[in-house]
Amino acid sequence: MDSKQETIERIIDRALAQRIMQALSVGGSENRAANASCVQAKTEVLQVPVGISNRHVHLSRTDMDTLFGPGSALRRKKAMKQPGQFAAEETVTLKGPKGALSKVRVLGPLRPETQVEISIADGFVLGIKPPLRMSGQLDDTPGVEIIGPQGSVKTTQGVIAAMRHIHMPVETAAQFGLRNGEVVDVEVGGERGGVLRQVVVRATGDSVTEMHVDVEEANAFSLQNDELVRICGY
Ligand SMILES: [Zn+2]
């Protein structure tokens, strides 16, 4: 198939997907991942397991030194699905103008910049409004006080609510005609089923296919860890 024909077929696929999505009511399916609109829209449908992120902190070397002592290292508690990423034994307290959240997990490895990922409701507790951002996009974000066993830091930026996103290897993205940074719709079945729009594809070489949502998004759709959802409109 030449590339022009491929492009035309993709446009037809998209139009068809949109029309079917509009025509069908969503949800109520026994198989939460199954939905007629997705199945009919494409001959092959990309199923993605869900990974639910609770509030967490990524620390810089400098802030790690302040919070846990000079030269301290994160202790690995549990590996995450994404290669090299792990939940650490270490936790911190976040303190904002209105309140505090304790036992907030630190995720490893250390990063160039400290980043605090919270939900919108966590923001109400702290008195901080987290902007919706992709990881690492920290310009014009609020700061927070982070308290560890050996000290505390008041960051001037780095508090975000993470944009929902799907990690996948570059080859998988190519196979389904998806590009890094592309925004897709994801469909969830079941009693609280619906469509999550504005899901960003993050296609990188060493990643494992997984959709990351925060606890509030997961609860709104009754999603469980490792549950399969489908990429539909793109
Ligand atoms: Zn992620």
C-alpha cells in the first residue's frame, strides 16, 4: 500500500470512528474493554493497561540532600512498569498555605528538577492550584514546602497535576499510526464508563505500553490498575 492510499484510509477510519462514536451510546458492556465503536472503527484495536498514579514526588540531588541528608540514596521499594522507574521507601510531607499531606511517596531515580504531582483535590487540601502539565513542563507552576526527616525545602515551582498520557514503545506507535505527542481518545466500558479525551501519546524507545491516570480520573471511571482500555479516536 502506498503512503497516499494509507493516508486516505486513515482519514476514512477517523471519520468512521467519529460517526460511530456519536451514534452509539457508550458503556454498559460486560467486558469493560470491549466496545462496538472501537472494534468497528479499526480492524486492529490497541488495548492499553491502566496504571493509576497516586500523589508523588520526584527529587533533585540537591533537594534529596536537604530532605534526607547529604549523599543519601533512595531505597527501592517497588519497581514501576516503566523501565528504571521505582517507588522508593522514602516519603515526605507536603505543606501548603491551607494544609498538609503526609506520607507522600518519592519516586526514583532522582531527576534534574524536583517535581510534585498531586490531584486537584490534593490541591484543595494544600491550598495550591496545580496546573495540568506533562511531566517536566514546570514553567509557571506553583511551589510547595517539602518536609523530610533531615530538613525541608520551599520550592518555587514544580507542583503539577499530570496530564493523562499513554506510554508506548516507538514501534507500537508506528504500528498503529500514532506519533509521539499525538492526542487520542480512550474508551472505558462498565458502569462508570465513558471516553477520556485529550490523552497524550508518549512514544519513546524504552517504554512499556501503559496509560497513566491519577486517582481522581481512575475513580471517576471506576478504573483499576492493569484494566484494559481502548484507544479509539485519533
Ligand atoms: Zn507516565
